[in-house]
Amino acid sequence: MKLALVTDAWQPQVNGVVTTLVELVREMEGLGHQVEVIHPGLFETRPCPGYAGIDLAVRPAKALARRLDALDADAIHLATEGPLGWAARRYCLRRGLSFTTAFHTRFPEVLKAALRLPLWLGYALFRHFHRPSSGVLVPTPSVLRMLESRGFRNLRAWTHGVDMRLFSYQEVPQVYAPLGGLARPVSLFVGRVSYEKNIEAFLRMDVPGTKVVCGVGPLESTLRERFPHVRWLGVLPRDVLARVYAAADVFVMPSKTETFGLVMLEAMASGTPVAAYPVEGPLEVVGANALGGALHEDLASAWYHALSIPRHEARARAQAFSWGHASQLFVRYLVPARNGTALDSGTVVHGTVTQLSSNT
């Protein structure tokens, strides 16, 4: 099968959506499929207003149409609702092509926090984007129920996974030498330093030890000034990040708007338990019974409880998630772009994945 994967989120961006798509492409290669990734790096770009580190394609419609015409894909998946996603949506509708979409991020909440756009208006816009989709992939059943209550249709419960080899289990918290001797316990946050992450709830938390933040974003400079005793590490290579996860005593997820929260899985795979609010993402990832950490309406209470959770229990919870299973579900949900055709979802010996690299 030849798949056109259209996404506004791709490398060198660093976020959970990019990680998910990179892993998905790698797994699909193993299943023998050809994937063409159409991403912002192929087009003229401009920084996303108010969201540093995210570059968006500028007026991509014509160039995108030429690429999709030349590709003649068997299936088309629109991974994001940015300029490329909207341009590809319009392309498919004009040509009578079927496609699938995904809801990775609760951007209506981001738009409300960053631009004060009313929540109902943001969801109305996203509902319009996804309405013609033959299948809207969502990362958890709870997000599916939330979107269903807001009038979204054709929803498909998907999932994500974690690289258990990269994020290897450590029976006790390790020492990450570049950080020097940190006062224990070490509390870690990994993610965008942005509006939707509610990171101040973590930074203000009155707990002993050291707080560490890995990530960048539009609030970083302001928060660095306000919280100078926090260790700010910026963006780290994935192999280095794995060592930082393994050096933490507790991973803290302060966000209340996570659709999934891949970083929680990465922490648990390393043996680091999670402290979070009992909201959609953590309820699915950590588990309603808090198998991989602790959930509480008071984040500090969750933190103290998480400290008592054995690291092997956190690892065991992460092992319940597999990129192989996630990719097989993804293929199952794809639809033929043209009526009267069928998709080859079987495995072949040799498959290829192509990331387009030439500029238009």
C-alpha cells in the first residue's frame, strides 16, 4: 500500500505528535508499506504566531496538489489540522477522494489560552475540519467520548506505544552526570513549555528535592525568570533524554488537557512513576487504578503517593503499550482514496518509507 501522510508536525519539531508519527512510519515500513511524508519542510514556512519552535507552511495548496497528483496514493491520512491539513482536505474534497484524519492535540484549549478564542468556537472549527473524514483517529476512549459529546462523528479509538529498548528499565534512579549532584527526590517534567501544559502547577508545587524541566516553548523565558531554582535543560536528543528519565524519582504531568501524554509512557518505561491529575490522558496511560503512578486532584498529593510506587510497577504498566499494535490499528482504519479499490494491508518482505526532501 502507498500512503500519503500529510502533517504539519514533523522533524525538527520536538513534541509528542512528531514522536508518534515517526514511530508510526517506522512500524509501517516493517509491515511492508510505502509512506510518503508531506511536511512543512517541503514548503516555504513561517513561525506559528505565539508558538515558538513550530513552523507552518505558507500557502501550500498548489505545491501540495502537485505532490499528491504525482504520488497517486492508495490511501491519504491527514495527521494535523494546520495549513497542510486544511490544504489536503480541500484537495481531497475537490477530487472526490476519501481520507482519514487524527485528533492528536486539544488545540481549542490552546487557542483559548493563547488567543482567548472561545472554546465552543475552537471545537466548531475542528468539528468542521473532521466532518468529511472517513475515520477520525483519537488516542484514547475518553477523548473519543469527549469528542462524541461535542458532535464529532466517525471516531476511531486508536492508541500509542513506547520504545521499551530506548527507555530501558532502571531499578533505582540513576545519576545523570551533566546535572551534577541534585538534591533528591528529583521531579521531572518533559514537554512543551506552553499554555496547555499547565506547567506552573508543577513549578509552584511545594515538595522537597529538585525540579527539572526538559523542553522549550513560548512560556520558557518568562518561567525561567520566575523560577530560577528549577533546572532547565531545553531540548535533548532522545538517547540523552532517556538517561534523564532514568535519573528522576517522579515524573510530573501537570497538564489537564492531554489527549494521551506519550512522555508519561517514556517515564514509566524507565521505571519512573508518574504524578498527575485524574484527567483524560493520565487516566488512560497511568491507568484508572493508578498502575504506573498516582492520580489526585491535588498534584502534590499525587507526587507524594508516586514516590512510594515501586519502579517495576511503573515499567509493567508501560509494557501494556506497543507501537506494533498501534500501527496495525492505524492500517486497519485507513480507507481507499478511490471508490471501488481495496487496500493491501498485508505484510511483504521488502517495504519502503520515503520522506520527501526536496523544496518546492
